[in-house]
Amino acid sequence: MSSSEVLGGAGAFPHLLRTLARVRTVPLRVYAAVTIVGFFLAAAIAPKWLETHDPLAIDLTASLQAPSIAHWLGTDQSGRDLYSRIVEGAGQSLSIGLGATALSLSLALILGVTAGLVGGVVDTVLSRLFDVLFALPTLFLALLFVTVFGTTVLTEIIAVGLGTAPGYARMIRGQVLAVKGAGYVEAAKALGHPYLRIVRRHILPNAMNPLTAMMTLGVGQAIIWASGLAFLGLGVAPPAPEWGALLNAGRNYVIYAWWLEIMPGLAVVVFALSVTVLGRYLGERLEGKS
Amino acid sequence: MPPSVVRSLSVPLERPRRRKRNAASIGLALAVLPQIGVMAAALAQEGLADSAKRGGIIRYGHFQEPPCLFGGWVQQWYLQRQYSDNLVARTQDGQIVPWLATSWSISDDKKIYTFEIKPNVKFTDGTPVDAQAIADNINGWLSDSPDLRNPTAAPYLTDSFESASATAPLRLRITLRTPFQPLLNVLSQSSQGILSPTALKRGLAANCEKPVGSGPFIVEKWNHGKDVIFRRNPDYNSPPATAQHQGPAYVDGIDWRFFPDQTVRYGSLLTGESDTAYDIPSVAWKDANSRFTVLRHITGGTPLRLALYSARPPFDDVLVRRAFAYSADRKAAIESSFLGSLPFEGNGALSQSSPEYIKELGQSYPYDIGKANRLLDQAGWTEHNGQGIRLKNGKPLLVRISYSSSFLKPDGEQALQVIQQQAKAAGFDVRLQPTNQADFFAGRNLGPNDYEVALLYWVAPGAEIFRISWKPDLNGQLNRFNPSRYHDLTLWDVIQKAEQSFDGAERTALYQQAERKLVENAPAVGFAVLDVTLAAQLNLKDIWLDRGSVGEPVFYDAYFTGRK
Amino acid sequence: MLHLVQPEAQLLTVDSLRVCFARNVPEGTAVRGVSFSLAPGRCLAIVGESGSGKSVTARALVGLAGHRARVHARGLNFAGMDLTGFDDRAWRRIRGKDIGFVLQDALVSLDPLRPVGKEIGEGLRLHRAIASREELESQVIGLLKLVGVQDAEIKALQLPHQLSGGQRQRALIAAALALDPRLLIADEPTTALDVTVQAQVLGLLEETKARGKALILISHDLAVVSRMADEVLVMRQGEVVERGSADQIFREPQHAYTRQLLDAVPSGRRRGSRLSSSPAPRLPQPHGRLLEPSATRSSQIVIEATDLVKRFKGPGGILRTVVDKVSFQLRSGETLGLVGKSGSGKSTTARMALALDLPDEGAVLFQGEAWTTLTERERRARRRSISVIYQDPLSSFDPCWTVRRILADSLLDDVETRQERHKRVAELLDLVGLSPAFLNRRPLELSGGQRQRVAIARAIAPRPKVIVCDEPVSALDVSIQAQILDLLGDLKAQLRVSYLFISHDLGVVRYLSDRVMVMRDGRVVESGNTEAIFAEPQHDYTRDLLAAVPTLLGRQPQSRRDRDAVAAV
Amino acid sequence: MVANSRLFWLARRLASGVIVVWAAATFTFLVQCLLPGDRAQIIINVMTGNVGQASRQELAAVNAKYGFDQPLGVQYAKYIWAIGHGDLGQSYQQHRPVAEVVAEQIGPTIVLALAALIAAWLITILTTVLAAGRDNIWSRLLGGVQVLLATLPPYWLATILLVVFAIKLRLFPVAGGNSPIALVLPTLALALELSGFFGQVVVSEFTRVLEQPFVTSARMRGMSDLGVRFRHVLRHAALPGITLSGWALGKLLSGAVLVEAVFARQGLGGVLVTATSTRDIPVVSGVILVSAGLFVLTSTVVDLTYGIVDPRIKLT
């Protein structure tokens, strides 16, 4: 029994905070991740606080300067401060990432849960649908949408959201099926609880447990996809220096001004990395490992 | 037509060289008239040098891959220039010289052109190049068949063209309804290269893949997404008078590779994987000049210009248009954004490489914020709102600039942002509406109410472009190439007069009159010139850009020094 | 230190072995100075409950105490070799070759992706003990025959999951015996096996012992040990609390813990006698709220099942009859024991009594009214008068819920206020002998015994007439099991509930039930009064079952005939 | 008997595959119908490389050529029927069959994708077997590195590799066409990221299996650590990775498109980008259909492989 006498193997969603509150058990990397994510969120909400320069202010005397004290991440061709531009761009990039993830998860949730709960024909049909959507590479789907509807933030969100939804939907469906068969569901049934109550109080909460983790993981990926579109020159266009757009522009200078390509890329990586670390941590917490 | 790219740099370091060539070519052009003998002589004297120059394959790194190897798009002109010949050629300074036509005559009413076609010329599929073949081509351009219609020639000629026919095996007659002087200019552009009628019968698909002309190179294979392989046309005997030698090309062929990515394209040149590459990145400009032979041509036709929507407020008022022109230091914006490499073009009507270009107009509407403000007050945009934006009966002075981010590289985009900033000082609320190519072709941000300024241009040899840009919407026929929606019938008269005048001086005068009128009324404000740049390894000599047309690279005379 | 037989005769001598895991301090030391010695042909048993360090001790003997374990011993000699100085490569040379090791639960101890034959042959291959593939195959087949696996040729090519539990265990032993090692260590070799199979496996081990091998047997089951061991080591929290010859240990145990363990074994114990030292829970006052006023007379039938038939789709879509014409009655206040090997249909029968599975034929009446024939909706209201206790409580709890919520959830809806609810929950917890401190724990934070107590609390919460207990103690250590059994007994007395008690452990069943029903392949082979059945079983199958039960020495020793019966099986 | 069931299984798979492709086709068709704006106008704009209202005759000609003048039902029927016969329609822009376009471009892309897949697997297996589940710094490092790799945008990585190894160090060609040597950098750009994903799954499973009793009993038979890792554990740990490979295809194709754009490689990438930027919908849809087909194929292969690695699985 000693194996199962794990303390802090806590779990429920509402107790997330309590779980996180057990500070001493939180590894350092998670603090780092939280800090970074926090930074970018702040940048998204109130960029002006964090900018050292006006991201659009053109200073032709400071054209293409390498990173320095004055310009932490260097400047672009018309002397605009890259750091400030990345901060400025966080808003759009994150909203795309969050939007897409929110969309794909809510889609996945509705479809996955329905498939898992209702079962039968509905399940078969929905599962097929997942297969079909799953069969289409995310980027291709996104491209099709861009081709047809042109590029707006909304199109990108829909495109990326749709592209990533089927994966999640499958996961959630599996989760629901697993929970459905769990002993405690039968136990509740044996207690004579009505089915809907069981669904509400047992199946849904447990099926949604992994969502927080998936959410955070998803945001990172979504941003990578979105910036991928922008990288092909099919993203949401300036003036807002969305990260993908920065990457795309930086490409032309990479031989002579590496920072214009490296830095925005690092922004994407660092952010994606942090949310991943966070997501994995939450995931483990919620699955009761520790 | 969409551009090669908007980019540019200064350094006509091979200007003298060009002079020499032109002199030579014109001389040759005159000499050609009594053909045969001279031709032989020419061949003979070329003969010696030839053997040394022969051989090698040019690995050329190009920019965009066109959907079809011929057609209306500049990307297609570049290719067509390699494998097809035109009826006539045009020199740098606008003279028409022989090519497939050895000579021609124009009827007194200027409506009938009669061309004498060079004998013994064959398309590379064996079909003889005769008057009938050329007539078929020309009639096809102006037909409605999607397969044959020529999107460049049509807008020029539709109004005036009547018919083309062969009056003798080697005598071609073109009949016009109304005189149209620029006809020969139009005929000299690469998109009007003559293709084998036999080949054309194969249908559009086949011709896009493997078009057949009579040019110095033959399309061997088009590896889509990769490159086009040209091989030398061994029996080539119809170079234009602008060429530097006679007979087949020196090199064995061209590997025309598509590197849409700037870094790869220029990088391949750096690593020696390409012998020559198109469109030097402005960041690399200095570096390129120190390592490679650099060619540059500023294209004729319109410059890259800001077309102000003149059919509704605010720009229906010429004062506001001028005010906008004054309100920003476009010169500084361009020169800084393009790292000082691109000459500013203040003349919104015509590009500086057009013969009819008026130099002093190049500096029109210099930065003068005071004047801008005065004009706006005068125009009644007197109140200001919180952000310092001018108002007129409550309406803010909003200026939305639509442009395709794929035409306008980051440099240009930055220039626009500079203008955006400065114009704000004068009380303009400038919004940028970048549109990617996909949306641009779908007409996004280009609807009648979608923009106040559109950034467009049209590459052409010279002022004949006016017809395309400024033809008013007559009898319900909307001129889709006039984003300014600027209607000025008197201007249209002047343009038509010019087109019908065959007295060079007079015509130039007329065109320049139109040019002045345009700059004065500012339906389009100058922004930047367009150019074609080419960098080549030092061991690759005598590539030239066809300045008579739109600066297509010509590899016919090119050769490698030292065996490679 | 007690006297050891003179060393030269010993195959293995262990002198104050200590193993500690750096990580999980403070109970970092898993084994604290264990010493023993073992001669060829003898069997040493190490008994103790989970966490007592018996397995770690055994693993230390082959240098596999775990990569985080630090092992010290004053002396560790095997066949004249000093193992203390061994490096990995030296260990590898003796593992499998000189010391064979049999792990418990063959299903996970054999690589599920590789044919059994390969596993058995692996040792031979590793130690270059064979020349050719043919030889290898023949040897493997030989080994399988040796351990008494029928048509070995076929089995050798099959995957573990295609074999029966018994065959797997035999295969595992075969793998251990492959290189004919001088010492065989068996760690819980019979746990999770049905009694008869268990008997067979034990028989097998006895044979090897008879072939002069030294045998170390690790088990929590004293009965098993008492049958095999020559010498016994009783371990608790890493220390040896008592050692001695089997007879000595089982007849007059010295240490209190040993006695406690022995008492805890239910087999052959009179009902009513307490197995554990834990006191009977006092009922909360006034206990009227929790107790049913005993209007029911013990003659009244609460559950009447007639000719229940249940079929399931087997592999390949063939219908398998799992329960076949099973009928029984359960009177109020009585305990009906349901015994049989795994797969005999016990659980399915129970699930039908609960109406969690519905019979294909026949029906169950509950309190004289229709039950299985109702619709779920109609049934719901009455479900609370019949509750269930599962073998694995953990999976029957929502991992996210606290004990409080779990219990509150199972209370009848007639509880109005929150305070009322809290009070009741506390009462329940107290009733099953858990302190209120557990209210905010989650299932994962409870030990096995605590979980089972919570499960019981949940079962009695709605004041049921009947509680179906499906193997409620088989996953627990003896002493815990004893406590739970006592608890069940006490509650029955106080709440006048009826139990439908399912177990494969005849000892447990006998201890708890008034009447017993023996099932085999879905049929009831025999049923009747517990004592009657255990005294003189009518049916051969029942006899075999009984015979297979290993019983403690000194407690109604079995007749020779029974022993032979076992060997024969 | 067994062979029969195997065939039956394959048949069922193909059937469901057909359904998937059909559904995908319907999907793309619907999306096309939703296209705002006049398709003919767009086609003309693309052909003339210009914008602005085209004349009525021009539009009519194009509409007739592409059959836009027919009712949607008919168009759909024709579309599906054509696809059934391997005809994916005509490219608006290239004036030739989409099937042809895809056929000639898909080769290099698939080569790249496969190369990346294999490379990713090699990286994963080696790092896992050597480092995973050990009590040392490398083992801990491995986990971190994999998470990092998984978050590297392939196109960004590609650009860096290009500049560093091709342009600066000149170890690889900037544009080697389809030569094997030119495959190295693009492959790495894709494989590194993918190995991050594989790695995370495989390693966690690997460490789990490493603790399984059957591994211990193998050790107790005297098997060496490496032996255990290769003979027993790897096989189990590979299973989730194999499942992942099916999903990886989609990811690889997407990634390949981006990476091809960076290295100016021949392949679907170029086609897709031009097609997208010129609204050449038939091409985009065509590519999507083909990739759907590919997905069906791969997932079948994946399941077969899974069945081989895990004999417990019955393919029925």
C-alpha cells in the first residue's frame, strides 16, 4: 500500500490553486515559466509599460543596429527598436494563440463529450469526422482558409483552431469513455443517482481534468502555427508587429542583421517553452502525480 | 502588370559600357538594311572571338516562378525574352530598330503598317517565321479566347487595332482604325514576342509548359518549383539590332532557377552556386558591388506611385491632394528606408527612364508642412479633433493607403510608415492597409470605398502608358487600370493627340504637356522608381538588361571568361 | 545472534544486511541488519506484511535492490563467494546461473510482447549454456515439461497473455530453473492465484527443494509458508522480529507481532472470535438515526434469485454462458458466502443481485418485489437499500472527491441541513474507526485499509438492507484484512444487514458466512450451511477446493489423503 | 483463415479511407463555394497579374471554361466524379491538371518528410536508450532538451541552419536542388522538432517500462543493462511513438511546406504558397485531398507496424 500513500497527489480542478499553493514542492523551472508567461501577458495587455521605445517610431540614424544597451535587441532597417516591437507584437500573437486554442478546445469539448457520452451512431459519425479533419495537415487547412477567406485575425484563429481541434476531440472522447467505465461511476449508479447527475458530478469534471494542461500546451503550438502562416507571407499584415510578421521580415536581413530573425524567433520559442513547462506541470498535478 | 519587385539602388557603374553598346547596335541597325552581305561579314568577324567565348551554362537565380512561361506578367517577360523574337526592337533612347522585321513603312494616314520580314528564320519547331505566322500571333492577342488573348497588348491596341494580315509570304500588314504611334513600342515589348503558330495550336497548357519561339534559346524543360532549362538554339539567325553579336548564343544554355527567398537567392551567389542572380537585397547592396558585376535598370512607365482616389472626398479636391503631397518628406523616407540606394521619384506621372520624362518634375511637391497646412485650411479642413486630425463638417481627414505587401518589400513598407508619421503632423489620419497577394488579387481593400490611396504601378517603355493609366471610363467601360478614378477629358485628348502624332518632337511635347498636367493635379504622387537589378560573378561577361523594353536580362551575348 | 549451523555446510550466509534508499527519508532504511543462513535442500521463509522489507532483502541477494538502494552487509557469502565486493558484471555472472529468482504475478513478470519460450531460453542464451538453436528449443521445451506444462511445444510459442495464470507462474519458475541454479528465490510466488493452482505451484516448489535446491520463499501468507518452510524469518519494518524453525514459530510464537499475524489468519477460526485486536466500534448515541428499527424478522427473505442466466459475447462473438441457472435466497440478517475460482461467475451473480447487470433469464426479487425486471428509473429509488463494497475501493472513488464529499453523497436525501450532513458523515467515519481528520483526504491519500473502511462507511450510509461484498479483503494484508473482517462482523450485528459475501478465500468465507454457495463454471455445485459444507463436502470440486487450502500447522492438520489430492491436481 | 481476416481488415481500412477522402473532398468543395467574390474575376486577375473589374465577355469566357455557370449540385457531382477518376480539376493559374501539378511536386516533399521521420526516430531511439531513466545529469538533461526541441518552429530553425551551415560555413549547398546532400539541413530542421515530440512520449513510456517486473526478472536472469534496454524496454516504449508517427505525417507535411519555402526546395511547399497567394483553390484543395489520402495510407501502415511490434494486437 505504501506506493499509494502518496501525499499531495491531489487533484480536483477547484483545488488547483491549493495544489499550486504548496510552494515548496514547485520546481524552479515552473517559477521561471510563470514569470516569462506573466511578462508576455503583461506585454499583451499593457505593452506601453514594458516598451523602451515607441515600436513604430522611426529613427533613421539608428538603422540596423546590433543589440546594445540602447536597443536591447537591436533595431530594424528604419531604426525601430526590436525589443519594443516584440513587446508590441505580443498582443496580437497571444490573442491568436489563445483564441485558436479556446476555439479548438471548445469545439473538441462539445464534440468529444457528445461522442463519448452518446456513443452509438453519433459516436461513429463524430469519430469519422475527427478522422477526416485529423487527416488534413493543420497548415494546409489553414492555407485553404486563407485562400478562401483571406487573412484576418479571425481567419487565422478559425484556421488554426479547426486544424488542431480533432486531436483534442479524440483525446477528450477517450477520456470520457475511460471515465464512463470507471468504478466510481458504477458506484454512483449503485447509489441510485440519476444519470445526468452522474454525468454532471463525475464524468465531466474528470474528463475535463487534462484540459488545463492541454490548453497551455495548445497555446504554444497555436502561436507557432500562426507565425508559420505569417512566415509564408500569409499572416495578418502589419502595422501591429505580430511575431510571425517580424520573423518573415527578418528573414530578408538574416545574413547581415541576424538579430532581426533570431530575436522574434526566440520570443516564440521562449514563450512556447514556458507554457509547455507550465502545461506539463499542471498536467502532472492534475493527474495526481507529484 | 505586377512588378518584378520594388527595390532599387544607385550605381549605374556600367553606364559607359551601355553607351558603347548602343552606339554599336545602332550602327549595326543601320547597316543591317542591305542584309545578307553585312550579315556574313558580321559573322566572319565575330567568328574568331567566338570559339573562345563558347560554352558553359549560366546558372541564374531568379525571383518568382510564373504560372506560365509567357504572358502579361513581368516575370513572364523575362523568360519570353530568352526564347522568342519580337517584330521590332527598341533602343535605350526609344528608337525602333529592326528585329524580325528588317524594315517597315507607315502609310500617310498612319493607319497601315507594312513590315518586311527577315527571310530564312525558323521557329525552333521548324515552322518558318513568315508574315502569316506573325499575323496569327497579333490577331490572337486581340481575340477574346483566353488561350491567345495578350493581356499586355490588348489594353494598348483594342481601341485602334483593326487587323493583321500577310500580303506576301514575307510582307506583314497591320491595319489600324485610328492612328496609334506607340504601336511599334508595344510590338517591341517581350510579351509581344512571336510564338510558333503551330505550337500555339497545342493549346494554352502545352504552350505554358514549352512555348516555341525563334529566339536564341530553346525551352528544354520546366521543372516546376525548381528551374527552367534553356539550351542554345544552334541555328539562331535573328538577333535584334540591339544585340552585340550575330549567330547562336555563346553559352550552351541557361539554368533558370527560381529562388523566391532573397536569402537563398543572394546566398547562392555568395557561395558561387549561381553565376548570376536577380534583385539584390538592399542590405547587401554595398557588399554586392564590391564582389560582383552589378547591373541595374530603372524601369520606364509609371514609377511606384501613390494613386489618390479623386472621385470622392477628401481627394476630389486638388488642394487636399497637393496638401497630402507636401505633407510628407517622401524623399527622405525613400532614401532612408532603402538605405540610400533608391532614388526618390517625385514625378507621379512618369518614370525617369522614360524618354518623355521631365527632370524638374522629379522634385515636385517637396516636403513643406507649412504649405500643406495652408492648403488644407484653404480647402476647409479647419477644425481639429483630439488627436490633431483635421475635420471638415465633422468628418476626419482619413487617408487609407492600400498596397500589396508582396509587391512592396519591407523597405517600401517602412517608407510608407515614415510618410504615415509625417502626414499626421499636417492633420492627416493615415492608415496603412497592407494586403497580401492573395487578397490583393481578390481585390481586397481596392473597392471604390476601401481606400483613399492605392500603391500601384505599370512597367512600360515610356509615356504610352498614359493611355492605360488615364483612359477615362467611357460609355460604361470602366478603366480598371486607373485606381485614381481620375477623370480628365482634356488630358485624355492630349494623350490621344500624342498617340496619333508621328512627329517625335511634337509628340514628346504633347506627352510632356500631359505629364505636367498630371503632376500639377496630383491624381498620383511620386514615391519611388522601380528597378531591375542583377548581380553576376566576375567571370561572366556581357549580360545586359534590355533597356528598350523593361530591363529583361539578356543572356544572348553573355559568355564566361576562362573555362569553367 | 542465535546459533547458525556450521558455515561450511551453508550455501548462503547473510550477516546483518542493511539496505537504505537515500530518497525516502526518514524510513530511508528498508532493511536493518538482517542475518540468516541457508543450506542446500532447505527452505527459508521470510514472512511479513507489505513494507516489511522482505522483498528488498531478497533482491539484495542478487544485487538488484534498486539503483537508488545502498546495500551494506558485514558478510554476504554465496557458495564461497563474497558477494559484498561484486560489481555489476560479476553479479550478472551469478544471476540466473547460480541464483534463480521467481517474481510474483507472472502476468507482469514475463515480457508481454515475447513468446514464453524466448523468455525461458533467455537465461540459457545469456550464459552461453547452449550450442545451437535446436538445443535451445529442446531445452526450453524440457523445462516447460519439467514444471508440468502440458503440450509445452505449443505453449513455448505463445505469448504470456495466452496462458492461464497457473501456466504463466510455471513458465516463470521454469525460466528461473533454466540454468539449474543452486538457490531459488521465490517472491510471493502464489499471490493472485486460485487456491488449487496455488497448491500446484507450491507442490512444484517443493519438488525443486526435494531436488536439493536451497529455497527462499517470501510471502505474506502464513498458511503457505507453514506448509513449505523449514525455517522462518518474521520481518516487520525492516527488522527480523522473530526467527526459528517452522514448528516453533507456528506452535509457540514468541513475539507479539507473530502472534498477531497468526491470529489474523481466518482459516479455520470460529466465527464471532475476533481476528484483530481492534475494539468493536461503539455506536453513536442515539443510534436510532443510523439503525433500522428491527421490524424485520431474520426469517424474512430480502433477495430471491431464481434461475439466473447471463451470457457474454466472448472473443469471436461467441456467446459464453457465464452464469447458468443460479438460484439463491438471502434472508435478512444473514451472510451468504459465495465461493469459487476466478471466472466461476461469482461476481456476475453479485452484479445481477445489484441489478448492475441484468439477467438474460430468470429474475431477482428484492424484498419480495420485482427488481431486475424494473426499469432503471423505477429501480433508482430503492437502490439505496442495497449497497456494494468492491475489491478495489480506490477505483470506486472519484479521485477528485474528498472523503467528506464521498460520504455525504451517499447519505439519504432526507438529511436537510449541512450541519446535519456533516454530523452524519462524522458518525459514519467514526463507526468504521477513522478519525475526522480523514474528512478532507482524497482517496489517493489513504492507505488500502483506510480506503476499504471508507468504502464500508459509504456502503452503510444509506442504511441498506443488503450489502454485497465483492472480494472486499483479498487485496489487503492479513492484519488489515482481520480488522476489516471484524468490522464487517460488528456492523452486521449492529445494523442487522445481510451480506452477500464473495471471496475466493475459503478461510474468509468460512469465518464470515452463515451459509455458503460453491460455484464452478457458472453453476452452483453445492450450497448449504457453512459448517456442514466445510465439515463434509458432498461435491468433489468442493473437496478439492478445501483440500487445496493451505492451513496453518497445528490448526486441524489435513489428512494425508488431502495432500495427495493436491499433488494429483 | 488468418490471412483472410487480414485481408478483410485491409479492405475495411481502405473502405473507411475512401470515406475519409470523400468527406475531405466534400469539405473542400463546400469551402470553395463559400469563396467570397467572383471566382472568374480572381482567375482573370491572376492571369493578367492585375486588379480591377473585368469586362462581361471576359468573365463569361472564364465561367464557361471552368463550368462555374452550372448549378452547384452539378458542379459537386462533377467534382466528386472527377476525383473518383483521379482528376483533381484544373489549376486556375497554371492552366493544367492539378493532379499533374501535385504528382510532380509531391515527390520531393515526401522524400523530405520520410527522411525527417526516419531521422527523428534515430535521434529519439539513440538518445532514449542511452540516456533515459538513468540517475544521471544526461537523463535529466534529455527531458529538458526534448521539450525545447518540441517548441522550435521548424521554419525558424531552418533559416538559422541555412545561414550558419550553408552560407557562413559553406558545409552544405544553399540550393542543392534535389541532391541528397541538400536534403541534410531541411531534414534536420524538421527532424529535430519531431524528435522532441517522439522523445517525450517514448522516454516517459521507456522509464515506466524500465520499472516493470518483467524487466527486473530479465535482469535477474543476468541480462546486462543495455541488453534489457534494447531487447525488452525499447520495444514497449516504441509503441506510443509508432502511434504518434501517424499524427506526425500531418505535422511533417505542414513543416515541410515551411522548410521548403526557406530552402527554396522543389515540392508541395512552393506550389501551395503560390496557389494560396494567388487564390488557386483547385490546387490547394487538390493538395489537401492528396494529403488526406496519404494520411489514410500512413495510418494503415502505422497500424500494421503496431501489430508487428505488439503481437497481442489482432488486426480485426
